[in-house]
Amino acid sequence: MLMHKLIRTSSLALCALASSVFLAACSVAPYEAKAERRLTESAAGLTAVACDSHNGSIEVIGKPDATEIGILVRMSVHGRSQEEADARLAMLDVDRKRDGKVLRLTGSTPREIQGDAASAFSFVLEVPAQFAAELLSHNGRVKVSGANGEITAVTHNGGIDCETAAPALRLETHNGSIRLTLAGSGPVRGSATSHNGSIDLVAGTRSADITAETKNGSIQAASVYSESVAKKGRLACRAGAGGAPLQLETHNGSITLR
């Protein structure tokens, strides 16, 4: 019996130690340093921008007749003292790379300060209105307004707000709502998917064959959508002349077609 108690006590102690080590590794240092950086890049020879923000929001604004890309980066990082946070901030950088006709942007954090530093990069990008955009954020919202090339926007934790005349798009969030407002005219194809959140679509004068599905939630469509066929958790309808597939799907949330 004594041996059993000793073994059990030792096991509990090891578990407590492992838990404390895990929490220490996952905790965020208490002091924070922040900065903004403004950059520009010629748009000559480019047709798209790709931005990867691991922790932080991304906003893309399309500007008619723009000849350069405006880049505003908000950076933050933590340290165990204010001096350490400030020193770590000086180590953060923004990687810019021309890859064919695509400008690729991402925040860069040196490996030696990862962990409790919890660095974050938020981007606001002003691009020519005809540009396509490929946007990825693990923890942050994504917003697009007036960028009218093909749009891909993916975030794991955050909402997506997209106003575009794009001919094709893919929007996906794991935890957040999607609001899609279609501008311009002509057919639009693609998908908008939320694992946990609502989807709101304003089709305007665009054309699409729409399929809307939800596992847990309601689906509502305005009378401007024609040829509606509904059954539990699913609605098929047409915007304008149809002709292009547009899939809307959420696991937990409602879908509204305005």
C-alpha cells in the first residue's frame, strides 16, 4: 500500500510539473511593444497580391488608376520587460517578394524570440482595383473592398467582409461570419464557407446558380432570387441569369440572401 501511494504521489507531481512547463511555454510575456511601418511597391508588372498574416487582420482596398501598392503594417510583440519587448520589436520584419506577377507579403519573426513573444502583424494594402488577392490569416479578420480580380480569403479565427466585382472567389473561415457584397455585373463563381458563423450575401446585379446549405441554422432568400428549390437545410436558387456555380455553406449558422 505504501509503495502504491508513493507511485501515485510521484505521478501527480510529474503531471503538475509537466502542466506548469506547458503553461509557461504557452503564456504570453506581460510587456508589449508596437509600431507601424509604411512601405510602397511599384505595381508595374504585377497583377496580384498575396498576404499571409499568422496573427493579425488583413484589409485590401482597391484603388482605381493606382500605379503602386501601399502597405501599412502594424506590428506588435511581447517581452518579459519593456526593454526586452522593445528589443524584440526591432527584430520584426516584413518580407516582400516578387513571384512572377504576384507580390507576396508576410510578417517575419526570428525563431529565437518565438514563443512567449506572441508577435502579430496586421496589414492594410492599397492595390490597383483590377488586382487579384490571396489572403491568409490564422487569427484575424479579413476585409476586401474594391479589389476586383479573383479573391481568395481564408482565416481560422475571424470574420470575412468582402465587397468585390470579382469573377471568382473563395472565402473560408473556421470561426467567424462572412458578409459578401457583389458589385459590378456578369457571372460570379466560387464558394463562401464558415464552420461556425453566419453568411450574408448581397448579389446585386450579378448572376449565379446558388446553392446554400447549413447544418444548424436557417436559410432566408429575398424574392429577387428566382427558381428557388428548398428542403431542410438546403436552398437552390438563381441570381440574375445564373450560369455560374456559387456555393454557400455553414455548419453552425444561418444564411441570408438579400
